Amino acid sequence: MTDPARLAAETLWSGLGRRDFIRAVAAVSAGAGVVGTVSACQSGTTASSESPSSASSNFAILQPGQGEPAGDHYLQSTPDAVLWGYVPTVHATPSLQIGSGQTVTIDAVSHEGILEDQGRDPIGYFGSYGVAQNEVLQDAIDIAAGYRRTPRNFDKDGPHIVTGPVFVEGAQPGDVLKIDILQAIPRVPYGVVSSRHGKGALARTSDGGSPAGISLAEVMPPVGTDRRPNPDPTRYGNVSTFTAVEGGEGVMRYGAAEVRFPLRPFMGMMGVAFSQDTDPTAATANSIPPTVGGGNIDIRLLGEGATFYLPVFAEGALFYVGDPHMAMGDGEVALTAMEGSLRGTYRLSVCKPGSGDAPSVAYRYPFAETADAWVPIGLSDPDGSVGGQGTDLDVAMRRAVVNALDFLETDRGMDRATAYAYLSAAADFSVSQVVDRTVGVHGQVYKSHFSQT
């Protein structure tokens, strides 16, 4: 008889995708946690006295270079081939070159568990929750210890580990890069959700006050735990919640109770080079705010089976990924999603103007689609913070609606007045995220509402 743990490991190892991953984990969990203990931790506090069971017997940890990458090409996240806190500019040197229509598998690394406020020591950080050293990703260990490409300033730089860029042959400014998302496979059976002082939907303002609409007592994390400024980020009082994977679900425990939620892996960051700056650490290349070139766009619909379209601003497009998520709610209010490293596979295709291969809106603005819906997108400040930072959610909403109208009028042949009425009657608009400085809104225009003729 086949050992179910081995069968589950081999299933994930073969890279069959999210559904098979969930089936595999569910099969071997049988009510017992793959990583048994989940708890919230505040920097400087001790872990729970309970110890998680070993993950290695029940889950195939996708270490770099292991398994069978599904793409035509394979790109790892090594210290000399990633940017930490910044995205590639149009002047960046490619890490890989592929042909249009080819596929690439990328091992993305989560920043959570290796950041400075967590000790920049993933072995120690995850070990405090009972994760064995061989269950911590080697590329995460190497990046935490050996990243030297740019100086690290925890208070200034973005947190994200950004892998790429990938040069796509034939891509020129004015084209669209079509990104078919073929796989998003968790590499480890655990993740982290973090809330940091001065960030998130309920953040304290830079002058120490409360944001409009709430009182200082309602700020999260609580003001009384804010121990900034401090030369040691581990003493800031930031909060991270270690979250296990059990039975294909994320699990958080509080006291004797627990909350479970479904996994929905997707890459929070997919983009093409947009910043024209020659300085790789220019403000316009910071990894936090999304831009018209995509980046940290944090739309949870962009998982397996979805397609993302981005306007091209550099020869080769210079595609990159980062910020892998195992699950996220619309809004991402606390600051992060359930962050966890993923192996993603993408088909990258160049779409030329007039070809009909991409939605018309995509030649000037990010656009997406799923099997069920077209997804117009709006950002509050899509120019990379040139001339200041805009965080008005109303601006993002208006742009998403205008982009939806442009799509319906140009691509579906609707007159604008009817399209506006239809959107109000039948389309859904959701807050993508409110935590990335540039905030976002995305819509869903359902394909089933339209005749296929």
C-alpha cells in the first residue's frame, strides 16, 4: 500500500498546482496539523510552550533546485539575483531571457520571517515555532545572511524580495505583456501575517496622532506597544502572527479557540519595469506602492488560471515577481496577507497594438481577467509617487470605473451610458488593498452576462 504521506509529497513535488496541493495536505493531515501550533507573537516575546510537529514527513518542502519545475525556464531567488525592497527599473540587467509564449517557473521567497524586526534570521525565527531547520527554505536563509546588492534600511526600503527581471524577446514600449498564471504552489506549510506600527488600515500617523475616522485608542497595533524610535527594529513592538497549514487551510489559534480559512495562493507582486530612474534605490523603484507597471498590486483574484495584462515600458518588458501570498482578504487591512513562499509558473506573451490579443485598456493600464470575469483596475497614484504620494481610495475607485467603461465601450461595443448603468446594476467593485501607500480598487465584470456572439 502506498504511504499517504509519501504520495502527498510526490504530488506536490511534481508541481501539479494549488488544487492538488490542497488535496495532498488534506489527505495527510487527517485532523492533525502539518505544523501543529499557530500563535500570535509580538517581537521580543517567547513562543508558545506547545511545539509544532515536524512538517517534513507530511509536506514536500520545495527547496530551491528541487522538484520538477513545470516551466520551459526556471529562475531561483539567489542573493545576487534578487532585489530586496526595490523593483527593477527600465535600466535593470535581466536575470533570464525567454521567448514570447514560453513559460517560466520562479521560486519566490517571502520576506516574512527574514525581516529586520523579526531578527533577519529565518532559522531562529521559524525555529521558535518548532519549524525544523531543514523545513526553512535555503534561499530565504541565504538572502537574509548574504544580500549585498543594495544597502538595507528597514525604515526606508520596501520589505519585499523581488525576483527577476525576465527579458521577454520582442517586447517593446507600447506593447502589452500578457501573463498567464499557470501555477501558484506553496513551498512551505506555514506563513506569517504581520501588523507593524505606522502601517496598515488603522495606523498611527507620522506625527503620533490617529488617522481620520478613528481615535488614538483604536489604532493598531496599540499605541502603548509602540517602542519606536529604536536602533534595533526587533524592539519596535511590531506584531507577527505565525500561521500553520492544516488540512489545506490556514489556522490561527487564540487561547482555546481557533479560526480556519481556505488557502488561496497568489503572487501579490507581478510587474514590468516602469521607473526610468538610473538609481536602483530611487523612490520610484520602491517595492511598496504599485504603479501602472503593476508591481505590488495585491489583487487576490490573480491566482492560478487568471491572466494579468501590463503595458510595456522597456525593451524586453523586464517582468518580475515577489510578495507571495497563501491567502488574503480584499483590503489586506492589517498590512500583510498570509505571506508564504510560492513556486509560480507563468506564460509570458507579447501582445502588439492592433493585434486584438489584449484588452484595449491594457495598453495604458493594468487589466486582468479570470475564467468568470474581466477585472478593471484602479490605483490612487499609479506614477510611482512622482510629485508626491496619493492615497485617496475615491481616486482609485473612479479610475477602476472609467477603465471598466472604456473596456465595455471599446472591446464590447456598448454605448457609454448603457455601460455605466450596467456597471451599477450588475458589476462588483472591491477594495484590493489599503496598505501599499498607493491604494487600489478592482472590479469584476462577469462574462456570463454577455452573449458570446
